[in-house]
Amino acid sequence: MRYAMAIDTKKCVGCSDCVVACQLENDVPEGYCRDWIVEITTGTYPDLQTEIRSERCNHCANAPCVRCCPTGASHFEDGGIVLVQPNECIGCKACIAACPYDARYVHPDGYVDKCTFCLHRVKKGQQPACVAVCPTKCLYFGDIDDPRSKISLLLKKRKWKTLIPEAGTDPKIYYLI
Amino acid sequence: MIEEIITSGRMNPEIDPLLHIWGWEISLYLYIGGLVAGILFFSALLVLLNKEDKFTFSVKMLPLSAPVLLGIGLLALFLDLSHKLYFWRLYTIIRLNSPMSWGAWTLMAIFPLSVLWCCIWLKDNFTTFKWPYTWLDALFETGKKYRKLIAWMLVGLSLILGMYTGILLSAFNARPFWNTSILGPLFLVSGLSTGAAAIILFSKNRQERRLFSKVDMALIGVELFFIIHLFMGFLAGVRVHIQAAELFLGGPYTAPFWIFVVSLGLILPALLEFLELKQFKIPHVIPAVMVLFGGLLLRIIVVSAGQASRWLY
Amino acid sequence: MLKAFGSANITAPSYAQCRGPREVAFIGTFGEGVLSPERTDIRDTRCLVLIGSHLGENMHNGQVQEMSDAIDKGATIITVDPRFSTAAGKSKYWLPIKPATDMALLLAWIHVLIYENRYNRSFVEKHTYGFDELKAHVASYTPEWAYGITTIKPDLIRKTAYEMAGAAPATIVHPGRHVTWYGDDTQRLRAVAILNALLGSWGQRGGFYNPDKVHIPHFKSPKYPKPKHTWREAFPGKYKLADMALASGICDATIPSIERDCSLKAWIVNGTNLLSTLPDKKKTIEAIQSLELLVVIDTMPMEITGYADVVLPECTYLERYDMLRSSPHREPSIALRMPAAEPLYDSKPDWWIAKELGIKLGLEKYFQYDNIEEVLDWQLKQLGSSLDEMKKIGVKKFPREFDDLYMDLNEDFEFNTNTGKIELYATSFDDEGYDPLPVYKEHEQPPEGYYRLIYGRAPMHTFSRTTNNPNLSELMDENTLWVNPKVAKTWDLKNDQYIWLENQDGVSSPNSIKVRITERIRWDSVYMVHGFGHTDRRLSRAFKRGVADSDFITRVHVDPVMGGTGMRGNFVTFLFNAPSVGKGGKA
């Protein structure tokens, strides 16, 4: 089992519903967010292209944050979800420095916090909050080890990319392009 | 034109708009780590070379500062932690993949050893000093007998400590400016150089100062060589590495780095030390302070610049 | 309550400031409006043409969801916009049109369809009226002619016309929503309607479906009295095709005039911040000052509440029941809104406010119930449901009364127009003295040093209502001024620099706005998101954040057909210092 997310950049309009859903679902403190929207525009008027992406922790298979954690607070859960155990975290912030995606932050309570793929929902058989609310249905969450899952089929059918593959982190958020 | 913006208003404190998780605490911690590594390395090395009676200051006196300095360094590290009550978690597990874990355990090993090392030499330093208990006296006399063994351990540990201060940063693939294996050796040499400068600064023995002036000049030479290599490596690298180098070649770090670290912290003191050896009248305090100051500034700048360099995607 | 009191002056700015022209234009052509929610079958379309419509940024949920479905199914999107909008970024063709020249493009498209024989011949012959007049009318409107006006290359105009024709009848030339731009908006939307008629997309899958809605029975109450006066008296002989009251017209009907023996004396404003919604703020304020009573019902302290004689605090939609929602859709449905939490403070639901006011006014006989639940339950029972059931399911679907989601092309169909056909040549317009066929009219372009002010929406905000919401203000707490890099270079503007604006009439705003230099906007225009620049200090998160576009909309081009307020004919220039009152410190 390997959880992953695919995000269809052709459909995402950057409405940020995923951001608010995450904040409310996970009690993210005010002024913080675990997911966010990036818009990239290239070219010169009128020859332009944009890409809109909903970004979050990539739950990398080769996660530098897990590797550099001195206490093991950052760890892999079943299904490859990268999590932080707050009562093992000393707040050294090495994992923040190690993350090329800037996906982590220091929670006001002191420990480091990030996207959990809404593991508490996934365990109940629900979708992560961001996926559940997306009005354009551009977020797909599932098990890429299961060849018949929607996400596996999409990744077979569509062209996709990951972010900063050259950093060697083997990210598990796929962007359909 | 390429416009890359976060449109959902992300402003995570310390992350946006520029990463700023580590400030002076980590810089000071890394600096002190290097300095202590230098002090203990030279002390232990001279013992191994049977020069302990010739260069008493560097072997016996200066290491007294090591536990104190280490204490300050650890305090700085502690201040930086944001979840301080869980500090002890560092010592419940050894994680070989994590430089931070390595550092914590190295400090754990070197701290008591440096205390032991100080105690061994306490009676030599202060002739009137007496241990209150005979068993303590006996203990440290035994220790002194095995001083070569301890010196071997200290040489090894101080090299690891000095190297670690650089590797801690260079292990971060995510920050291109840090992500170069030359940072370990560079920080080690810089640490040794500041150690030598500390000896020059405080030693009353002219011969000792002259020796360490020579050593320091050689170390500075190596350091400059590493710095040139650092930038050559970056410029021959991928785009993000070139961008990292550009922070120092026209970017915001250009002036502080090349003027204060390289010119005033390395080249000029080396020159002054050279002139002093050539019998020019130069107070030995000046180059020593410059090296010590340059070493600190190097850490501050590297810690800061690494956080300013990132992958673009 | 108002009807019981005898007033017919009930209006919303979503008509004359927004979608009015398209309703009038489509009624004039097809005999039916586009309605809200729109009857566009975006879900199944193969070609979606958006003209100045920024779905995706305009987060009209149903339409955005369907656009996403259409993208999934591989539909072609064509976007016409001087700004590279989110939708433009998802389009196969983006036509970066020179602002205010859309009519020329539409006429050129009509020309191509007709003269290159790409229109839906059988549909046009069977169902439309006035094709020959139209054909003669557009003879000279070639793509080459349009190129000189719109700056869109003839080749691109042809290619996109072929694309539309190729996908027809599953093509939607979208009528848009906020279409009050230049004052000839009804005529422009007529051109859009004609295009759809030529493509045969009316009543077809992937085009415009026939919506159906549930008719909710009226709770027993006596007949309402007939009003003695209406807002129309302010406009003798004008805007005759308006099918709803004009929010802006209410202002005119309020300001006393010697030509009228009667003016509006009191307003009740419910949940709309008129000062930022209506153009021409000066006139709005003049009207407010002529009033004897202004009652504002709102959930937040907005600019309008500052002018109110009485403020009645309403609880938010999460704290109240509302009347049942029944919207025209593919399948008729009703939806219940019910409270998720108890109202905070002394706020009350609007039904309670209306009922209590009614009782005070001696209109008890119209309010023969104790609470809204009673009304809702009665209405729902009439429909074969109940409040208890709806509380559980929220939305209930009903079968269509007639099985005619799409038109059967083989059958004769009587349209609700004078001729019973789709009127390419609008006889109703002719009767009232308006152009029966849309004519290209040149609009003013910005003078040297000025830029056309284009405004729009951000998906995270609902106009100016949500900019003080903690979660949403975190996403976007101020608007920015989009400036083309060429313009930025001329003015030496830097990203994130704050500047002030002044319009062609010397009107400036005390608030400054942050510059965003982007290739996504044309060099003759600037763009900002609507809804910012609040001036009420109690809006702690939104106060003085960004600039209100409505501050600069002082010149309004009124649509002669239905009274829509064209707001895109205003131009701004940049100030580097805060404007002092009276004279602007022009840079």
C-alpha cells in the first residue's frame, strides 16, 4: 500500500477551498497553512501559459525530513505517509531545512507540523479534507500500489510530473499536466 | 517573464517569504563547536607528539575553557529549540542518518572527556591546587597515566566535532548553498584556525605563539583554497548551485563575505602573522582577534545564506 | 413584507449591475432568458466560448464544476479577454482583445458563420426569423475589418469560428454574467444570442438546456395591495425592456425631481453594500441623503450601515432558516437552508425581522404564523415532503413536468416571441425603437497616461462581503493592481510597491494599492479584484486593505434598452503620493 495524490493542473482554478478545508479540518492555527496554491505564468503577452497547483507535503518515499530527524519524531506511517510525532519532536527544525518544498512549519506549541494526508479521515475510509471539498474535482487520493485504483489509472493514462525530481526525494504528489 | 507566486496568501512564520528558522543561536553553536574542536585537537595532538611540557598553555591551560565553551554552545542550541521540554528525546535514540543526532552524541561524548582532560591538568596549572578527596586525586593520576589514550580519543572526537559543524548544514539537499561536501572540511579547518588563534591570543609563550602563527597561516591557506573550491564547485554545478554562488558574487552576501570574512578574517590576519614572523612589530592580539571574529562571521553568513538559497520549481 | 406594505420596488444589484442585459437580449431573441443559475449545458459541451467571463475566478460553483467536467471530457475552451484569466489559461484559444471592441469580434464571427456557410442551416431555416436581414447586415463585418478594431488576427477569428461550428450544436457562446460594461450591452448580448442561434445550440445537449423548477406554493395570506407608484416613473419612456427593477433606478427614483410628483422616501437595504455595488457613488449618496428613512439589514458593519438610520443586525446564513430555494435546473429540486448554530449576539433571521416589522405596521393578516418552520413545513407538505425529511436530506429532486430537457428538432416549436420563432431580427426591439440587429459602436479608449480599469473577482471572496472573514482574509487580505511590465517600465513601478490611483474625472481614493507586475494584463488596461478598500474601521481585517474599484467608477454608460449601468468605461492613472483632498498630487 502506498498512498499518493494526483492533482490535475488542467482543472485546478486555484480557488483555495482545499486550503480552508485543511485549516478547519486539522485545526491549523491562524496564520499557518499546510497546503497552498502556486500559480506560474510564463511567456510574454499575448503568448502566455499558466499552471495552477495545489501544493502540500509530498510524502516523499526518500524523505529528507525523516532522514535528518535526530529523534525519529518524523517518521513513515503505513502507506508511506510522512508524519511528525509531536511528543518526540524537540523543535530543532532540521526537517524544515531539509524539505525542498517548504511544506513544514513550527506549530505555535513548539513542535513541527505539516500535512498528514488527513490520516485520521483516511483510516475511517474517507478522503482527505482537501480532496473531499475540491469543487473542480482536480484532486485524486488513493493507493498507487493498487493498479485498479483511480489514481493508478490516471497516472497510467495521463502525462504527469513531480516537483523537483532532481532533489531525489521521490515525491508522491503527482501533477497531471 | 516567469511569474511564480503563491496565490493563497501563505505566510507561515519563519518559512515565508524567506526561510528563517535558524538565527544567531545555531551560528554561535556551530562556531563554538569548531573552536572547541580546535582547542582540544591541538592540546591532544601536542600530547601525542610529546610536547606537553614545551607548550603548556595550549596543552594544559586553554582546554580549561572547553567545557565552559561547550556549555555555552549547548545553551545556544537549547535556546534555538522550539519544543524545549522534549530536549531529552535526543538521547533516547541514535539515528545514524541524522547529522543532528551525530552531533548530539558527539557532544555527549566529548563533553565529559573534555572535563576529564581539564582535571588531569589541573594540578599542573595550579601548583597549590589539591583534590579534596584522595580517590579523586588517584582517579585523575590514573587518567594522566592514560593521557595518550585519551588524547587519541580526543583527536578523533574533535575532528568529528569540527567536521560535524559543517556536515550538519551540508546534509541539507534542499538548500543548495549548504549542499556541498566541502562545507565539512571548510568548517573543520576554520575551527582549527580559530583554535590556533585562541592560543595566539592568550598564550604568554612567544615560541608557542610563533608556532601557532605558522600553523594558522597554513590553515588559512587551506581555508582559502576550500573557499575557492566551494565557489568553483557551485559555478560548475546545476542552476540552483549557480544561483547559490551568485548570492556571493554580486548578490546580497557579496560585501560582508568577501570584505569581512575573506579579507579581514583570513587574508589580512595571515599577512599580519607573516609580517610578525618577519620581526615586524605587530601586536599578536590583532590577527588573532581578526581570525576569531572572521570565523564567527563565516558561520553567521553561511547559516543565513543557506536559508536564502532554494530550489526553484 | 414590502409587498404587503404595497411596494413593488424590490430589486437586487444582480440585475442592472450584472446580468440584466443578457436576460433582455435572450428574451428578445429566444423569448426566454438565460436565468440564474444559467441554463448552459457546460457539462456536456464540446466547445465553450467565454467572452470576458472569468469562470474559475468567478467561483459560480455549478458552472465551475461543470467547466471542470467539460475539461475532463476534452471540450475546447475559447476565451476572449484582455486579461489572461484563469479560464484563458485553460483554453485552447485565447483572444487577447482590445477592450470595448467585443461587438466587432462577434459580428465578424457571425459573418464567418454565414458567409463561409458554417451555420446550422436546418436549425436556422426551421426555427429562426430574419436570417436574410442579418446576412445583409453583417456583409461588411469581415474578420479583416474586425482585426483593425479588435487587434485579433483574422486567421484566429476564422479558426475559432470553425471550431465553434465544428462542435455545434454542442457549443456554448456563453452569455456571461456581469455584462454591464459599455452601455450597449444588451445589443452585444443580442449578438451572442444570434451566434448561439446560428450554431443551433439553443435547446440542445451541450448548448442551452430547457430548465425546470419546482413551484413552491404560497403560504396562505391575503392578496397584496396594488402599488400606487413604481420606480419606472423616474424613467418615462425609457428602459422599456427591463424585466426587473433596477437597483440603480431606485436611486433615480429617490432623488426628488420637478418632473415627478412622488419620490421614494425610505429604503430597506438587505445584505448588499450598495456603496461598493452601485456605480457612481456620488449619486448613491445623494439618493441616500434625500431619504427620510434608511434601514439596513446586514450581518456585518459595511459602508452602507454607516449611512443607516436604523441597523437591524441579521444572523448569518449558518444561523437561520431561509425560504425554500427552488432554482431552474436540469432536474427540478428544492433546497432547505437550516441553522447549524444558534445566532450570536442580538442578531435575528430576516424572516423574523420581516414578520415583526409587519406586525408593527399593522399587517398581521399577512403573517399568520408563529415561526418560519411552520411555513416551511406547510409548503413542504404541499410538495409531498416535510420539514423533518428535508432536515435530513437537505436537497430533494423532483421529476420534470415535461420530458423536454432538450428540444426535439423534428417537432415544430413555438417560441415566446412576436413571430413565434427565434428572432435573429428582434421585432420587439424594433417596436420600441431600438436597433433590431446589433450594430458596432465605437467606444472611448483611454487617453494618454490612463489605463482602462477592469475589475473582477477572486475565487476566495464573495464580493465585498467576505473580505473580513478570518479564514478568507488569510487567503487574500488585499487586492493588487495588475500592471503590464511595459507599463511598469514606463512608470518605473516595482512589484509590491504601493501607489494611489486617480480616474479621468480627477477622482482618487485615499487608499493605496499594491502593484503586481504581470504579463497577464494588456498594456492599455489595469486590473483589480473587486470587494476591497473598506472604510469601516470595525472591519478589523479588511479596513483600509486594498482599493475599491467602485471609487473610480464615476462615469456610467447607461444601457438605453434596459437601464444597465455600463461600468467599464473608466480610466485611471497612477499617483506616487497620497492624494490630498481637493487636488491630486499627480506624478
